[in-house]
Amino acid sequence: MTQADLYTLLPLIVLVIWACALLLVDLLIPRGRKGITAFLAALGLALTLGLTLAQVSAAGTAFQGMVVLDGFARFVNALLALTGLLGVGLAYGYVRRMGIERGEYYTLLLFSVAGMMLMAQAADLIVVFLALELLSIPLYILAAFARPKETSEEAGLKYFLLGAFATGFVVYGIALTFGATGTTSLSGIIAAASNGDAGLLLTIGAALILVGFGFKVAVVPFHMWTPDVYQGAPSAVTAFMAAGAKIAGFAALLRVFGLAFSSLSADLTAILWTLSALTMIVGNILAIAQTNIKRLLAYSSIAHAGYILMAFVPFGNAEVLPVSVAAGVFYLVAYTLTNFGAWAVVIALEKAEGRGLDLDDYAGLGRKYPALAAAMTVFMLSLTGVPPTLGLVGKFYLFRAVIAGGFYGLAVIGVLTSLISAYYYLRVVVIMYMREGEPERVSEPWLNLTWAASALAVVLISLVPAPLFAWASQAVFALF
Amino acid sequence: MVPVTYYVALSAVLFVIGVLGVLLRRNALIIFMSVELMLNSANLVFVAFARLFEGLAGQVFVFFVMTVAAAEVAVGLALIVAIFRSKRSVDVDQMSSLKG
């Protein structure tokens, strides 16, 4: 282990040590003052974010080619640290209000972020597998964190069983890939696959890995767990899970499929096309019937997994893929900000015992709390893809890239499903402004900051998206 | 030496039994055991190919899989115990408080 190795993983190492130390420090913090743990966790994430942004020099692999530091990893890691910060901000008041304030919450969140960051830096299938588990296992516990509440326990168990099932697919896929190529390192797989001595075993392995990741990022037909888990888990956990697990999952998809398996594009492009189209259609259509805001956002997150998956459909086309992946990464940023904002509004209106989560509970919000309603309107418009929001810009870049790849049908499906989605997103807006009601909101400083800052960012960045897109492109282009 | 295809075929059978177990059985513990079977079928592939390639990488991977499986067991059994305490059952068909 050299200094260069340590430098490559520095933010991650600091984060993991911080999380371990926090577990001990938390013992000394009295029961009623777990807010201190939250602040310490946020401090650790801020430190990680700073270190990530400071890692400007040297791109390359470390630990005998196990992990890699490049522009893409830095971009995604920065986004993940931000996700963690927003996750802590949302949880701070929420867990106290719901009576589930325990210090372990923040430690688990930190470990999960560490797993996600490792995923973005993985250069070997062993590391992909370890990172996947490091990010998932804390999330299983977090989903069941409101125990003995029945819905939360159920969410935790369902997430665990389906997550472990998905892991089984990933591991078996990795095993077959290892058998086909004789190596687990991504660069080794590229070399072996380009020699043409891989064959059927590699294709089956890649397909199984795709199934496993399909479960993790909630792609139709592997999405069944999503609505139940998103509804049953504490809202602050759901917000974090929806954004963080997606970012990490797609980062891994890019590393594994975009780079290592690019020689399999003839076999897999059609499959990815179908998965993406199905996810957009099914997610958006099932969302129409929902009356619970958490389930609605769950189906919306499935639909958005489909949009992001679009970015990988041109894989194997070396000219279009960088552009489309850059668009996908940009879309992830847009989705993260919008997602956290929308969940912050949900948390602001949620009451104990799972009340305040029906769409009808949003009636009258526009008159009583104009700022909160305006923020929610921004998030709904952004999820639909209506100007002036980041969601529109993200979809524009995505559809443009997909069309450049020659997948006109997919772009048409994307546009049509966005139109369908307008129905249920705008219904929320209509209920907020057109119906009479007496909603009660909770006002907590960090929560208010989250939705207000997200709303501002969603609107302002959409006005000048070029710098962010340039940054994302620069991060992605270095990979190819 | 037994050809590697035999091992791969056996592991495929084990993997399919595991997948079917997850899809067909309704007891959370049995589902969990089926998942473990899936992981172990992958371990068999790793060890078989590690011997074929005469390298250690595959065998090392098996240790990682076993360690992670142990971590999963710890969390999974805790979740199953927690839900058994409140429901007095580990039947996944009875977990239906979330719907829509």
C-alpha cells in the first residue's frame, strides 16, 4: 500500500473512519441530544465532499487495479456526498418527530454513502460486489428503522429479501464472467472480450449482472419491491435511498456495461432498449392510479430509472455513448435535487402514524403556505419536464443523445410517457391550488433549507445548465 | 480431473433451485436459505474456474462472498426476528400492510 493508493481512496477512507468513530462517540451523547450526532455526521460528509473536490491531480488505478480515480468518480462522489448531506438534513428533525431518533441512523447513512462512493470508483468486479453490499446492508436496516412499526418492518424485510435475491444474480453473473474471461478486473475483461475468446458464458454472465442491477435501481420488470419499500420506509430514508442507490447503481452500470462489456452490445442493446421502454411506460402508467404521495413518488422514481437507463442504450456506439452517458449523469443530478426537494415537502406535511400522506391532505396548501406550494409545484414540473426546471433540461439532453444514436422509437416513447406523467404530477398541483383544505405543516430549519435550496437550484441551474453539463461531459469523456 | 463443465452444470442446477425457492416458497426463512444457495452456487463456479486457471483470484473471491453472506445473515435474521415478534409469523403472504 503506497501513498498513491491512499490518495486515490482518501475521501472514502476518511468517511469510513469517521463513521466508525461516530459509532463510538455516539455512545457518549445522551439520548435526548442525538442532534449532535447528526451534526457530526454532516461534518464528516462535508469533509468528504471537500476532499473529493480537492482530488484534482492524478487519475489512475490503485490497490493493484482494484479501484480507480478519474473525473467520473470525482463527479459522482461529489454528488453522493451531497446526497448524504441532504439525507442528514432531511432526517434531522424527522426522526425526532417520529420518535425514532437513534444515533445509529447517521452512522448507517455514512456507511451507505461510503458503499456508494466505492461503487463509483470500482475497477474490479470484486469491488463492485463489495460496494454493492456495503451500500445495501445499511439501507436494509434503515428501511426497518421505525420498528416496531409494522409498515417499516415489512419494508425492511421486503427490501432485504429482494436485495439479497438481486445480489445472488450479481454474484453468479460475476462468477460466470470470471469463468469466461479468467479475470475479474474490468480492464482485463475488456482485453479478453476483444480477443473474441469469451462467447456465450460471458453473455449469460453479463445478463445476470444486468438482472441484479435491474433490481437495485428498480427497472421494470424487477421493480415490484419499490412501491412497498418506498412507502413503508421512513420518508427521510426513502428520499436518501431513491437518490443514492440510483446514482451508485447507474455508476456501476456505466463502469461494467458501458466500458467492460461494450463488445456485447449486439446482444444487449435490444434488451436495454426494451427494459428502458418498459420501465418508462409501466412506471408512469401505474403512478396514475396512486392516491398516496409516497407511492406516487415511488412509481415516479421507477419511471425515472427508465429515463436514465436510456443513456446506456447506445452502448457499444463509441461516438454517441459518451454524450448520452454525460446526459444521463446530468439527469441524475437533476433527479437528485428534485427528488430531495419533493421528499422534503412530503416530510414537512407528514404526521405521526403515517397520516398526512394522501394527496387529499395537500388540498389548500397553495393558499395557506404559498412558498411551500410553489416549491412543490417546481418539483412536480421538474419531474414532468416542463420549463423552467432542471428536469426539462435533463430530458432534452437525454432525448437528443438518444436520437443522435438513432433510437427514434425510444425517444418517442420517452416524450409520450412524459406527457402521461404530466397527468399525475399536475394533479398534485391542481389539488394544492384548486381545492379547499386546512393542511398543517412542520417548520424545521434544515427541512425548510432543503426544499427551498432544492427549488432554487432546480430553477436557477435550468437557466444556465451549460457549465454543469460541461462538467459532466468532461467527467465522462475522460473515461472513453 | 473432472471437467469444469460438470461443475458449472451442477452450479447452474443449484442456482436454479435457489431462484425457484425464492419465487415459490412463502416462508421468509426458507426464501433466505434459497438466496444462500444461490450465493453458494456462485462460489462453486469460482472455485472450479480457479482450479482450471490455476490462480488464486477465484478462491479469494469465495472468501469475500462468504464474509458478505455472513453480514447479510446477521442483518436478515435480525429483521426476520423483529417481524416475528410483532406478527408471530414469518409468512411473506401475510405481509400485506403495504398496498396500492
